[in-house]
Amino acid sequence: MPAFFFTPDSPVHAKLLIDAIMRQTTVLIAQLSSTAGIRAPLSHLADEVFLNLSRELEDQGVSRKVVADMFGMALRGYQRRTQRLRESQTEDGKTLWQAVIEYLLGAGQVTRASLLNRFSHDDPEALAAVLSDLVRSGLVSKTGTGASVVFSPTPEEARKLLAREGKEETISSMVWLDVCHHPKTTCADCRARLALDIEFVERAVNRLCQEGQLSRLDDGSLVAAAIVIPVGAKEGWEVAVLDHFQAVAGAIAAKLRLGALQSAATETTGGGTLNFEVSPRHPLRERVYNLLAEARQKTDELWDAVEAENARNPILEDEVERVVFYFGQFKKSGETD
């Protein structure tokens, strides 16, 4: 079977690969944010990508000076930005965003001068950026101009309504998937990975436990039944997309960690991409278009057989080998796709 798996072997190739992945990911995010009339808030995205990427690089042993250089920033500027996003200098253990919203919720209406005085140890520009984000997100309102500006938190019931609207099914599916991927996890760990409010996570967990998709162990940790999004299902498409994306990204990351410059047919980690060129009169066109259906039928049959065997002879958790298999297809309407 013709296949390839590109591993960058030079800084130039690496930059081209990263740029291409970022462009394609941006296209995917744009499509997701506009699907079915959804208007997903994106104002936090740049800061969240920066923070998560910088944390991951540092966790891999890259020094802060090198990470700062990778972002094209001076070390001091990099440290100031990560400190703003990671933790308030005024209140330990909280991000500046979290500290500001909690202060506003407790104090009610607050002037800009009072906020500057309350968070005097934090960067004024960072504080202004957080306030602007809170106003754009609808969590805070602003009245007045200049020195007389007053900030007020959105009432609690209105905030909850905004948070709940259209999200319950999606949150339940994503929590279920997260527990599937992280057996014996906790609500707190699940909340941290999904960046959701703990109230929504706990509500989803309770619902899933009642419906039988999740169960609590004696120590309070969670385990999940296998998650299946049936073909043609009208709900749960979000979690199916996330599961597929995680599988593809995870396979690429695992391959890169191996450091291999080429793939072998017998390898258990990697992927392959095939492009078929056919026409309406091509003798093999029907076989090409039936390929996914045939692959799905074979994998479903094998999955059912494995699940039945595991039900008869359960596998100990420390002996489990989880094999992720992903596949997909799409028809290009033109070379610009």
C-alpha cells in the first residue's frame, strides 16, 4: 500500500509543517465555530493557545529563554505575558482573569481607579486586557468613559443562562469521552482537562451515572462504558469530531516522539494518506466510494468481537493495551480545498 508519514529533518521543514498544520487547524476551528449557526466565543483563543503551548514546551524541558525566542519575544516580555495568564501577582493561586471576575462579583460596581488600586501589583495593561475580555464575553458590563468608567458583573442568573444555552448535550458527551480516555479520573481532573465550569461537569457526571454511561468507584473516581456515536446520529457529532481529531493528532505526536524519519509497513504507530483520482466513467470509481463503508463494516465487526471477549474475560487495568484506529474520507470539489 503506498503511504508516507513526513517527519521534519530540518528547521526549514519543521516551520513549513507547523505553518501548514496551523492553517488547516484554523480552517477547522472556523468551520466548527460557524456550523449550524453556532457563534462560539473566540476572544480567548490566542491567549489560550499561547499559554498551553508555552506550558507544553517548558514541560518538555525547553528553557524559558529558548521558548521566548521561539515566540519571537524577549525573555522579560515572555515572562510577563505568561505570568498575566497563569497567575495574578496580587492574588496567589489565581489567574488575573479569575481574580478580577471574583473581585467584581463580590464588590458589585467598581470604578477603573478602584480596580487599578486593588490590583496594583499586576501590569496595568494586562488588567485592561482582562477587563476588555470580560466585557466582550458578556460577563461584565461597562458604563461611562475615561476616569469615570464603572464596571459591573452580569447578574448570576443571566450568566448561568448564557452558559447553559445549547451546551448540555455537548458537555455530557465530552465528559463521557474524557472519562473513556482517562479511566479512574475525578471530576476535578476532568474539569481541568476540558476547561469547563465544575458545576457543569458535575451535572453531566450525575446525568451520565443515572443513564449508565458512567459509574463511580468506591474511592469516588469515575469509569466509563464504551462510547459509540452511531452513524447518522443527530446528537454527539461534536464528541465524534474531537475523538477523531485527538486520534490523528496523538498518532502524529507519538510518531514524532519516536524520532523515525520513515515508516515501515509493520509499524503500529503512524498513518497513511491516499488520494484516488477517478472520474464518473472510471471502472474502479464504485470501489473507491465504497471503501469507507467496507472498512467501517470490518472494523465494527472486529470491535464487537473484542468487546464480547472482554466481557467474558475482563482485562486487568495494568495489562490493557489501547489501540487507536482511525479512518476517514472526503471528496475534494477542487484543487483549492
